[in-house]
Amino acid sequence: MLKKILVLGLLGMSSTVFAGGLQVKVGASVIAPTDKTTIADVGTLKADYEYAFTPSVEYFFGDTPFSAELLLATPIAHDVSLDGTKVVKLKHLPPTITAKYNFKNSTAFTPYIGVGGTAFIAWDEKTVGPLSGEKIKVKDDFGFAGQLGFTFQPADAKNWGVFFDARYAQIKPEVRLNGTKLTDLDINPMVYTLGYSYKF
């Protein structure tokens, strides 16, 4: 069901994004996994911190405080370690859509909060180190996303501003080794983003 909601949200946003108030955001992000997975008699798996270029587009619904934001990203490369030793490399994309409430006020700061869904689209998985030569598959996953941040627009700025936000993504993709399910990899990252915004 969550997968269907996310897909419909992405399609709906793409069809309406040019109908009204549009904001383009360009940011740099730190992807910081908050969880790890312990497998009995095997060890502990953990994905590493990574950095990414993360543009996004946001549609504002008239003069209301509501908006919808679609987060994009360049491909993100993750290393997964087993007890501190790298064993898997993979790439993924994290398209995320959130419905947001913007706390409008008389200052230059506009705080916002959002909830929605995220996807983990993995490819180019390969084993390295002790697992080199084994066949690995990390499946796509879908989960909950939350967002909290603010935009700062100087008094003399017509359309541009700067922003910072923190997102949480509930991601737990299935990992298969040589065709057999090994585990669900708990990643559940925080994504911290700093960047520029431009509103049309």
C-alpha cells in the first residue's frame, strides 16, 4: 500500500508542479544511518555515512501553509561493513515525497515540518573483502519519511533563500546472499541538508 501511495504521489506531483507556486532547492546532504543489524553467529552489519547532491522541487498550494516536496539525488554509493570490515558495496537512489506545513510568520525564518514516504532503489551490488566472489542482492524498499527544517529569506531577497532540514527515512531492505535471504538490513538514516532555494 505504501508503495502505491508513493508512486501515486510522485505522479501527481509531476503533473501539477508547474500549476502554481514552485520552489527549486539545491542542497548538499549527509546520509547518516542510525541503525545496524546483528545476525546471530555471523556478526553486525552497518552501512556507512555518505554525502550526496540532493536537489528537490516543492509545490505550494496557493496562499495556504501547505506544500509538497519531492527530494531527488544523484546516485549514492554505500559501503556495508561486517564487524568493521567492508563486505558489500552498492548504489541507490532515495526519492522521497513529503506533505509539508510551513509556519508562516513576520520574520525571515519559515520553519516547516513534513511527513511522507521514501523509496530505496538499489543496484550495482557487489561483495568485497571476506565475501568477495559471493552473489549479493539488496532489494528495493519503501518506508515512512519525516522532515523538519527552516528556510531563511533575507529582507532584500526577491526569490532566493537558504535552508536547512533534517529528514528521517525508515529503510530496511532485504539482503539475499547466493539466492537465500540473509537479513533485513536496518539503515534508517537521518539526512541532513544545507542549500539554496529559489521560488518562482
